[in-house]
Amino acid sequence: MSESNASATRITPGNALRPEDIAASDVKPSEAVGEYALRLGDDALILAQRLGWWISRAPELEEDVALGNIALDQIGHARSFLAYAGHAWGKTEDDLAYFRGEDEFRSCHLVEQPNGDFARTIARQLVISQYQFTLYARLMNSGDATLAAIAAKAVKEVDYHRDHARQWVLRLALGTEESRRRIIEGILLTWPYVGELFEDDELVTGLDGVAVRPSDLRPAFDTDIESLFAEAELEVPAVPFAVGGGRNGHHSEHLGYILAEMQVLAREHPGATW
Amino acid sequence: MVGGSTTGDDGSKAPSAEQPGHPAAEPWPLWEVFVRSSRGLSHVHAGSLHAPDADMAVRNARDLYTRRNEGVSLWVVPASSIISSDPDAKGQFFESPQGKDYRHATYYTKSEGVKHL
């Protein structure tokens, strides 16, 4: 094991693994591990782009900052995963973020969904943070040292995102008639995209001991959601699942617009720095 | 004031009740935030924020005041619970110690024979 790989697993508060460390590392993942890291990184990147929209638009300044912090955490995770994935093909995190087309993104449909009102964003946050929390908690034990180290840093941050979403679900559901109506609607609009998160495919089953099998995360997700919804006096909606396919590059109509906004500057001025 | 101000800092342009920033227009109460920067030190006033309740106030404080490793502990206190001294009563409250140097240790001369004071 090389020196840089060994250091990737040393996570202490003052010595967290940074995307720059991963970019400078000479640990090269297999293409399969790279593909897996792309999925994780793309989820975080697209979610961050969506959440960034809330800056200056949240109900209160404090929520601007809270959602902005969450978006920045997600960008940090995306940078780490994409920097690592890039080593499989000799690409940088920026190559992957700014110069891939829609069908090359591996993000799930959930993170592409529109922000809607604050309640709909919170419903989306609830699902994605709950999923990411159980995912990273298990990925910490991955046989891949870099993925394990990224997950070890990310899990604490995502734990906070999860708490933020749960606090707001409770307040909106048990608040006023209007806030309750909105969170119920947000949950209804969000739930069709839950199923895709927990689908296994050949890539993850082939990476046994490295990747976390999505279907293994479902029981913990259901238990956590059920207990929260019981407290919030909400029901888990019985809605049909939307057609997924994000992991294979099949996306909803939303992703193209998200990428256009996210990538335009880098594509207009390739190599620009500021 | 260059560019004008609607914050009411200069007292001349206080926002009206309908404008953001005016207490009457704020749906969430104000909280004062205290951050302890490391173990063994005291909590120090860091600023204030709005939050709907105490639980959210602690979370907002985390987001607003500890983003750069500033703290290991947070307190939030409803601003309405803080009783402050009257800013117009500076004379009565704070001028009395002036001229009373004997309240400082440095006023006293060291006795002979006391070596390590």
C-alpha cells in the first residue's frame, strides 16, 4: 500500500481527507470503482446545484445559510468522489463536473427534482439525507480505503443534513394548516423518486466488499421514515415509482437545464481560473 | 452616510413596521448566541439570530457562528430574557470607579520582605 493511500484513511478533526489530497494521490481505482464513485459524486453535485438556488430565497436569512452550508458540504463530497473517480480515466474533478454531457451523468432522478417551495425542498432533503446517511455509515467499512475515508468525513455532515430535514418536517407537519398542506404535497411529489435509490444492479453487486448494496439500505430507511412520520402524524404515501435509469445516464427533462447553468461558464472559458 | 442606510443604525431611517428588519415584521423571535471556543474558556457572546424555537436556534447558531471551527459549545438565550443596563445611565452605573485607584492591586506598594509577589 502506498504512503498516500495509507494517509487517506487517517481521519482526525485536524486531518480530514480533502479533495486536493485525493487529486494529488496516485491511488488509481478500477473503472468499476470509478463508475461507482461517479454515482455518489453526481448525486452530491446535482443536489448541491439545486440547493444553491435557495441562497437569498429561503424564508429567513438563517435558512439561506443552513441550506447554503448543506449545499457546500455536498460540493465537498462531490469533489472528493469525482476527484477519485477521475483517476480511473486520467480526468480531473472539473473535467467530470463541467465537460460531461447529460447522458454521462450517473445521478439519481431525486436530486434533479425541482426545488418547488421550501416544504418540497425539505421533503427531498429528508429522503436524500436519510439515504446518504445510511449509505456513508456503511461505506466507511468499504474495502476501498479512499471511499471509506470520504464516507467517514461525509457521514458526520450528512447526519446534520438529516437532522435539519427531520426538524423541519416536524415543524411543517405540526405547524399551521398551510405548512402541513405543503409538506404533505412535497412528500407526495418526492416519493415516486425513492425507489430508484435502492435498486441494485450489476455494477454494485460486482463490487462486493467495496460498494454498498442499495437494497441493503432500504430497511433502515423505512424504519427511520416511519418513526419520524408517526411523530409528525404523516403517512408514507402509496405512490407508484417513477421510471428511474439515472445510474445508466437516462435522466428526466430537468437535468439538461441544471447542467446548462452549472457548466456554461466553464465551457465558455475553458481553463479559466479566478 | 454614503449610500444611505435602511438599517436604522443612525437612528434617522428606522424601518417601518412593514419592512424586513423591524421587530414587528419578524415572524421569528430573536436569540443571543454564546460560543465557547475551547475547553476551559467561557462562552462569549458572538451575535444574534432569528429562529422559530430553541432547538432551531441552536442549529442556526451552529450554521452561522461555528462554520470556521470557532467553537466546541453553544448557548442560545432568548434575547427577551436578557436584562441590560440602561445606556443612558452610564454616569450612575460606570463612572464611580474612576479615581478609585486603590481598587487595583497596582495601587499598593509591595511590602519589604515579600519576595515573590
